[in-house]
Amino acid sequence: MWRQELGKDPGLGVSVHDMRSGGQVKGWSPWAPDVGHAVVLMRMGGFRRHASGQDSFLDAAGGYVTSEGLEERFAYPSAGEIRYTWIALTPDAYDEHVAGVQGAPGWMLAITALLDLRHRELLSACRKGADRLEVGERVQSLLAALPPRTERPGPGMPPTTRVIHRRMTVAVQEALSCGHLNDGVEDLARLVGASPKHVGRIFRHVTGRTISEYRNELRVRAVLEHLADGGAQLAELATMYGFADHAHLTRTVRKHLAETPSALRARLDPGEL
């Protein structure tokens, strides 16, 4: 596990940490209580998390809120690198900015593309030496824009049905994050043992997005991570993430973020330090 504090505002009661890990052993970790109050936003890779009686899959399209005393355990489906941002909050900051909004520990976040960009701009500002005032303002803006819970079980749905639907959705999310990002819906349906129509309906019910929409969000986030690293060229990224060509990648990114990849690289590239 690699952890670096990027910025903090003691007055607001927050600190921003870049978290990275890789080479995890499969299987569930021991229960880990008292990790503290935090908002966790994913950037790359994925893992399973069990908390508050629920098993969920975290990938670059989501995140979660955790709180002091909440027991959690984790499982890692692949040995690939995982990157996420840990925004630690003091108890007072948690009560003021998060607790009243999220309503219950273990809250799962569905991160929109624009909120994800706001998150990455916070990281970029921290890496460029933002002072505590700017860090605090950017964190406050991010917390104010946290989306609603992803779980929407529907009226009258039996608990066992909700569990089955969640497990199927987790299986699709895990497949997308573990080598099947460019597979079609039919291929993903075969992996989870159900019909494409059934998988698509359940996935949309649980996440609020179609599988195609969700996959494109993961692709855009992956491209943003590369742009923030200042690495691969756009043509390489188009091939890597299943876009038809450079122009298709540009259209998709612009649709999600209203900006071109080149403009986003200029805003996020560490070479701009």
C-alpha cells in the first residue's frame, strides 16, 4: 500500500491522500474496524468491499463513505494496480459535511463524469502546491456535489431478490474491471450466466445506468487517469480502450466532459507543474 498526503485544511478538518496498491492476494481480508471518517473516490482498478451487511464492487465509476467504528473487509479480483483518493475528515467535519447527506454508514457513491473531473482537478491543484484555502474550497465543492445512493431496490421487492440482483451487478462490474472492458453485452451476459436482456435490465435497475453507459464512463475515467499521468498518446488510448479511432475517443470524452482530451491534458498533466 502506497499513501501520500497531497493537501489539507486543518480549519475545515480534511486532508487529501493519494492511495495506490497492487499485487493483492485474492480472498477476503480480515475485518478492519475504526478506519476513521472518510470519503473514498476511485480512479483506477477495482475491488470488492463488504460493510453494513452489503457486498459491493468499487471501480472507477464509484466510491463510498466510511465512518469511525464501521467494520469493513475487502477482496481483490486481480493483481492490477488500484488507485483511489482518500479524503479524511475529522468527526466535526464529517458531521457537518457528510453525515446528514448520506444518512447511513457504508453509503455507496455513483460518480458522474463531471464530478470525477472535479475530483481530479482537486488532485491536480494539490500536486501543484495549492494552499489550504484552495484545498478546502475544492473539497467543500466536491462534498456539496455528492450524488444520491446507488441502491434503488424498488417497492415491495423481496430481500432475496435484491441480493440476487446486487450479486449479478457486482459480477458485471468485476468483469468490466478485470479484462472485459471491451466485451459486448452478450459476452458479459455469458460470463454471469444470464440473458443479455435480463442482465441489462437488472444492471440498469441497480446502478441507474445501462451497461453501455457504465462502460463508457469507465473508459473516460481510464483516459483521464492517463492524461493526468502525462503518458500515452490519444491514438494509443483509443486502441487500448476499444474506441474505433482517435476521433471516436475525442467525441466520447467531449460528450461526457464538454472538453477535448487535449484540453483536459493541459489541465491535469503533471508536466504543467
